Amino acid sequence: MLKKIRGLFSSDLSIDLGTANTLIYVRDKDIVLDEPSVVAIRQTGNQKSVAAVGADAKRMLGRTPGSITAIRPMKDGVIADFHVTEKMLQYFISKVHDTNFLTPSPRVLVCVPCKSTQVERRAIKESAMGAGAREVYLIDEPMAAAIGAGLPVDEASGSMVVDIGGGTTEIAVISLNGIVYADSVRLGGDRFDEYIVTYVRRNYGSLIGDSTAERIKQEIGTAYPSSEMHEIDVRGRNLAEGIPRSFTLNSNEILEALQEPLSAIVQAVKSALEQCPPELASDIAERGIVLTGGGALLRNIDRLISEETGLPVIVAEDPLTCVARGGGRALEMLDKHGFELVSHD
Amino acid sequence: MNNEEQERQPEVLAEEWGARLTSVRESRSISIEQAAADLNLPTEYLRCIEAGRLEGLPSMVFARGYIRAYLKMLGIDGIDARVAEYVAIHGEGSSNGAIRPVSRVRQQVKMGDPLMKLFTWVFVLAILGVSIWWWQTQYGGFDATSAPEGEGIENASSATDAGDVVMLENGTATLALPTLDDSPVDEGLSNKAAVDEEQAELTEEERKALQDAIDATPKSAEAGAALNGSSQVLDVNADITISADFVAECWVSIKDGDGQKLFNNLRGKGQSVNVTGKPPLSILIGAADAVGSFRYNGATFDLAPFSNKNVVRLNLPVSE
């Protein structure tokens, strides 16, 4: 009852609860929140309290004293730490509501990886409920991504969407508002960072943090060899000497470092095309594959997939926010028509 | 003329935009087939882009992607600006953003639906109306005189029903008749609620018939009254007095016309009950044997016809 009253003062939300970033789309507005999914927990004695959430907490990653731990509560697209996720969602939900008069109790649509288990879905639902949502709907991430990218998902023609997120890569073939084939590879931007860290350690004998690896990836990372060469100066701790040392990395080295995860993604795309019914495959061959998610921003990744599959590949407009925007659209549809894409469990 | 120019303008702009791409491509001596093969795109799509036609392309979402890839391949700077230019010329496209459900699985009726709201209000008002009406008919509402007219007729009819035989025989018809016209409404009897018009008419006819009968036999009635010599006055509204003596232990319960308990207790040997109340009195006597004498308005009354297995249940005045 109280939730219903509080609901009157809340806006419907679509949340892209990603491994790397959490985005919130407020109905009839736009993306209002885009923050890293990081929570810093301060421990004093036996008591734990939230020190920072989002961008502030991310700055603390790898730079915390003993009393503070910066946690990424999502791993591989699903919840790794239930309570911390709940706290994080609670913080984000209250942040997007201006009023402090009542605790907001919005209807929430959360995007989940298509291959997530019932347990993982339930965890996401429960944690959204715990964060104050009065109703929680779940939608498959690739479906939300396709809607957000503006693909004609309601038409009787196949569209293929590859959503390369922080923790997972979702590949789906969609037709008539339904997923014909979907696959989820637990491989994404985070894994790219790990491979870069490993590469640097192996070839330069230096240790770099995840944040540095991410910066390297964003600045010079590439997925396909090109004539342009980019370089970056990096500082890391030399393993042999134990002292921080500076060295230079170039884009070809990063390409080499990322070979393994990239080929896994390409392989998944290929196997999706293999599994796809012939009619839909011909639609896809004609129009191409659409890339969304943060991974789509990796330089030349469209070129790589295009070369490997021989199909046109395009990167969606604003790939980072596709999922959240798509979820928002689905939420609007939900009220008008009872959209069949959204599920309660 | 001016209008025509404006209408043509987007097409001209689109052609110019495409022509620039063609010139860049030709300056790099790349054939359109070569470019298409490089991008894994059908040559037709590239021709459409260069001719500034959107119709040949799947939709704006894909067109934007193709153009982006093409511009990148040609090594043109400011890709975003160029794409934005293209979108500005052609618009967002109709298919963008028009996602519909395949089938309307369940059309949700929201509580905010005006029809639903109206229905709810009508229902609530109806319930309220019925309960007020019931309360008024049951307890007379704020004022007994405000009772509907139909009830007066009903009362009259019940009075006349009883009167047809009894009153004529007992010679009380002359007393009973005035109650039809100017008696205040008896609340106790009025819970036979709805009186439809037919019944009202019927009682009206009955009343007339009764009036005729009385007119025809006034003498016999008066004679009957004189013969009977009874002092019983069956005014429907006059209070009734009951007294009883008991020769053994007995349970007695007496309720008046309002349903109020006038007496509800055990009486022993030699004890008596004396009660006056609004008619009709509903009387329950646990043991008929235990009653020594029973007087109704002062006259002795025989309980035997009302006794069933030694338990007496009766309403006074007795209606046939």
C-alpha cells in the first residue's frame, strides 16, 4: 500500500545493470544516469558502510586503504554480490529522483543476459525489489539492445545484434519481437582488460592495474590491423626491480593481446549464423550485423567481424546507451499494449 | 515558384551530398564495385548512397551505419558531422522508433480508464442509494412521515386483508376504515418493501370493494357489534395490553412491533406478566400448560389453537 503511494511520486525506470556501467533511462525523459557499477565499502570494526558509489568509487578501484574495499558487484553480467548490488541500485534509484519527500518506489525494467539462469534472474529481481522497486520486469539484453539501436524487431525479417558489454557478449537473431537464436559468451570489455594486463606482464615484465588497462584499450585498442599506428605511454611496476617504470605500447601490440577474446567473439558470431534459419540468414546477409555495447567502440571491431563473416557490419548510434534506451522503449510499450517481450520472471 | 524550390531542396541537397562522395571516391581511383567488395555491401546500396536516395536502403539505422563505414573507407574526416548532415537531409526515417507488438496479447484495462472510472462511480452511488432507501424504509429515516406513499397503501392493504372477514364479523370495520385515510404510517409493518403499481391498484380495488361491502351491510355489522357486546377495539395502532398468570414455571418472551423485547424471562408459579406495547406483539410461551389465564386487552384469550407441542407462538392482533 505504502509502495503504491510512493509509486505516485516515482518515474518508471529502465536499468541497464551492466558489469562495467549502470545506465538508467527515465521514462519520458532520457538517459539520466551513467555511472560505473562500482561500490566502495568502508569497514569500521564489524560495521560496513557504503563509502562511495559510481564514478567516485571507481576512482578508488585499486587505490584503497585497508579499511575501504572497492567492489564491482556485477560479474559476467550477473550479480556477484547481492547486498552490494542492492545498495548500489538503491543509491542510483534515489539519485534519479529529485524529491526527498518520500523514498521513491518506481516500476523498474531491468535488462538481463539472455543466457542467465533462473537463479541469476531471481537475484536481479530481488535486489531491485530490495532497492525499493514496486514492480520489476526483466527483458533480454539483446532484445533491448536491438530496440535501442532502432532495428525493426517487430518485422518478419531477421536482424542480428551483437552486444559486447563489460562482462558478456550477447548475440541474438531477432524476428517478430522474438529471439530466434541467442547466445551469450561470458567475454567482454573486462576480459579485454585482463588480456592486456597479462600481455604487458609477459612482454614488459611490468604490472599494470585494470584501470590502466582499460585506458590503454580505449585509447589505442584496435581489433583489426590498420595503417594507422597509435602509441601510449604507460607506467607500471616492474616485476623484476619492483620499481615503477614507464614504457610505450602501440596499437599492434594491443591487437596481439586481444587476439584470443576477439576470436572467441567472432567464433560465437559465426556459430550464431550457422544456427540461424536460412530465411533469416539471408535477411542478415542483406542488411548486416549491428554492434552495440561498449565493446563496439573498440576501433575496427566492425571491420574484423565484417572481414571474418563477409557480411556488412555496422555500429549502432551511441552503442553504450542502446540497451538502456531500448529498455525504456519497451517500458513505454508495456503500458500501451502489454508488450510480450517483457517477462516477470 | 518559391515553394517548388523549397520542395526540391532536400533532393538537391541529397544529390549534392552524394556527388561529393562520388568525387572523393573517383579521386582515389576506387571503382564502386571495389568499394562495395571492401565493405561487404551490395553495390546497389553504394549507388543509392551516392545518388542520395534513401529508398533503396533498408532503413535509416542501417543507412547511417553503411555511410559511416563508407566514409571511413574513403578516409574522409569529420564522419559524425557528415552523417548528421545526411540525417538532417533525409530525416530520421519512418521505421525508426516505430516498434509495435506483433499481437496485442492482453489489452490492459487500467484503473484510470474513464469508462472503468464511470462504472465504478455508478456502482458505488447505486450501492449508496440502495442502502439509504433500505434504511429509510426499515427505520423511517429521519422522519416517519417521509416514507413513500406505496407503503401506506401496503399497510392499508394488510389492514384490509385482515379486516375483510374479521372486522366485519366483529363489527370493527367502521373503526378500521379510517385508518386507511388518515392513520400515521406503521413502521413495523412497512418492511414489506417494494410495492409495485399493480399491487397498489389491486389494493385500491379491494378497498373500494370493501367500502361497498360495508356500505351494503352497515346494519348487520352494527348489529353484530351489538350482539357481540365485546369491548375489544382493534385499532391497528392502539397499544395492546396483555396479562397472564402462571401456575407453573414457564419461559415467556414478548416483542413489540418495533422488535423491542418487552419481556423476556422465566416466570414461576403464581407469578404474572403484565405488558403493554405497540402492535403487533409477537409472543412466545414455553409451556402452554403453565398458563393459568391469558387476557388480551382485558378479555380472556384462548391459547389452545396456537399451541404446538405445548409451545405457544402467536402474533397479536391475530391476522387470518
